Amino acid sequence: MSNEPWLGDACSLVEAFRAGHLSPVEALEASLQAMEASQLNAFSYVDVESARTTAAVADISLPFGGVPIAIKELESVAGWPATEASIVFRDRVAKLDSTQVARLRAAGAVITAQTTASEFGGINCTSTKLHGITRNPWNPARTPGGSSGGSAAAVAGGLLPLASGGDGGGSIRIPAGFTGLFGLKSTFGRIPRGPFAQHPPLTVTVGCVSRSVRDTARWFDACNGFDSRDRLSLPRVQGWEAGLDSFDLAGKRAVISIDLGSAVVEPTQMNLLTAFAEQLIAQARLQRVDIAVRFPNGGFEWSLSNLIGLAGALGDRYPACHEDLTTELQFAMSMAMERFSLQSAGAAEMFRINFNERMADIFEQTDFIFAATNPDVAFAAAGPMATTVGTVDLVAEHGFDRAISNNGALTIPANLTGNPAITIPAGLVDGLPVGLQVIGRHHEEQLLLDLARVAERERPWPLVAPVTRS
């Protein structure tokens, strides 16, 4: 086993260390060799010497003691590139660890490499002018999604067992769904985003993409809890991993709305996910309820709010740097410049307020919403973003704006309202993974974890793609 990267989950790797079957140094070296040989383009930076130094003295009694872990490109690690996946910041270096990275180090993790992301986390495809095309280990011609695409490719590709992610519009759930991984977007504020936390537009959470529910639970044990540098972060909650399988789900209410009432979802996938959701409801002994779930498409309002943050990050570099941005961000910035006004900003904020009211109304009648994670299976690795679903040309039927916004129509709702949501591997369509999304009540992530544990136990999913490191 020491000559190959670990293909189990991170928790089982720690168990192997403690049993003396493998050492952190051996695990790291196997991962480094696999990463070097890989054609997935999942990494933008590898900190070999620092990782080796940490692995050599790893304390395996700690939760992630000795586990090689990758960090998403958009998250700060002291001394590493801080590019935001953009050539605009290609020479910038981070001065500080993020709160999440600091807590992972304290939990014994070997912080090994930086994974590729979409530019500024703006789209659901990891293909940038700075790093090129990142590929899906299930089919290298397809995208692993974005913005946490490199993290998903690395974990699903068997290169290392665990990687960080961030989710501002689906950026954990979308790539996890495209690559057959488990991904939890927590309640807003669960893991602090400091230092220098950006508060508006209150959509982004951080966490991980993982091979197992217990890996994610252990991650939240290590990383959750208030930090004064993020004034909106939540108080610490204990016992995420220890509490698995301890919640009684029987009688909890669930509604199935695969398209959330407004997205266009590929029919074969819709049928697969409906059947999977019905089985999970039965296995968890939930009570199915029939209520109307119809969320308006909030792509424009979500984009406008987030583009204000992008404009702030670019500062006086824009518009001179316009041509340096990826095509999708050029389009988005141009659209925002054309449409932005006090009236449009006010309308977007009222949309968010009303959207939150709609979500609250629904959760007075149910405990879980079952939906698709993505409208279709993963599209081409190089992009552009999908404008077709199956055989349906969304541009012809709905116009370009609606076609583009369909990519995030299923995941953005939970970001607009701050609700927790997970994606659970549900099967394959045309040989590519499909994820079932479950949206839950605020602060009830542990119920979502237990629901995912039922699925994991009843229908185990592959921990890595069948052809790894391809």
C-alpha cells in the first residue's frame, strides 16, 4: 500500500497510521508521486518540502494526524500563491493562513498542495487563462465542475484523500456531484472565513469535498466555531463525527422537487434522482409531503451581488484588466456595468429578502427538500458553461441569460438563504456521476449528515473514479 496513494477515506488513513500499517511519510510520498504523474491538472502549487517536514513529525493521535490535504486556490495559505485563479494576481503571495487552514494544521493535517479553481470562483467549470483546463477523473474530456474543481478532481482521482472547498453558489456541491463525491454546504457562518472576512453578499461558506460522510463530519469537528475575525461566524458545535447515526429521522418530512420548480433537468437524470429520493425516504423512514416548491431563477440577482465583490477585489485595475479575465467573467462584468443602478441593486436586495421568505414558508411545511445537484452530467472540460440540457437547446427556448443561469439554478437557492445543503452520490448516467441534493433547515447539518449516512450504508458509492490518476 505504501507505493500507491490511499484510496480509502481520510479517517481510514488515520486508522492505518495508528495501526502501524503505513506512515504519514509513506502516504505523502505516494500522493506526491501520483500527483506528479497525473494528467488531471488538479493542482496549481505543490509545497513539497514543507509537506515532507510536517509529515515527518506528524502527531497521528490528532484527528487528521499525518493526512495529506489540499487547499482550494481561493483560500489563503501563508507563503503560497494568492492568485484567485486569475492572471490579474498571478504574482501575489498570501501572508496569512485562513482560519480554516490554521485549524486543519492544529488537527494534524499535512497541508500539501493548492488545487485549481475557476477564476474568482465565478463559474462551474475549472478552466482558466492562468492554469488551463482541469479534468474530471471519470472522463477527462469532461469538467469536474467549479469552482472547487481541482479539489474534486484530486479527491475523486485518488491523488489525496481530502481537499477544501468553498460554496458561494454551488461550488462544493456542483463539483462533488460531477465527480461522485460527498459535499456539504453548511449553514452560513458555520466555519469562519477570516481573517479579512468578506461579509456581503452573505452567500459563501467553506468546507470540503470528501469521499465519505465521516470525513466531512471530522472536518467540521476540526474547523467549525466562532472566530472574532469573522463577526458573522457561528458558535462552536461539538460532536459532529461522534454524533453520526444518533439522530432519529423517522417521521421527518421530505418533499421531492428535482427541478425546484424552475430549472431544466435532463429527463434520465430526473427519473434516476426521483427513484433514489423515494428509496432514501423509505430507508430513513421519512414522511413524504406534497407541497409546492417553485423558486424563481435568481441567477441575475446572485450574480449582481457577487460581482460587486469582484469589482472591489479588482479595484482600479478594472477596466484595464478586462481582457485578462476569462470569457465568462468578461461577459458578467460587462452585463453588470450595463445593468447596474441603484434601482437594480435595490431590486436585487428585495429579491433576496422575498426569496428568503419563500424558503422559510416551505420549511414550515417540511424538513428536507430533495432536488438535483446539477441539471445534467458534467459538460466539456474546456467549457464554455452548458447551454444545453440533454437534447434541449436552452438558448433557443429561453434565451442566453436563462441558459447560463440554469447551471446554478439548483444550488444558488441555498446560498441566497444560507440554508445547509448536501450532495449525495446517486448513481451514473452515461458513465458519469449524478448527485442528489438535499436542502435542510438552518443549523441542522447533522440531520443532513445522518440522512447521507443512510444512503452511504444502503447504497455505497465508489470512493474514487474507476480509472484513477488518468
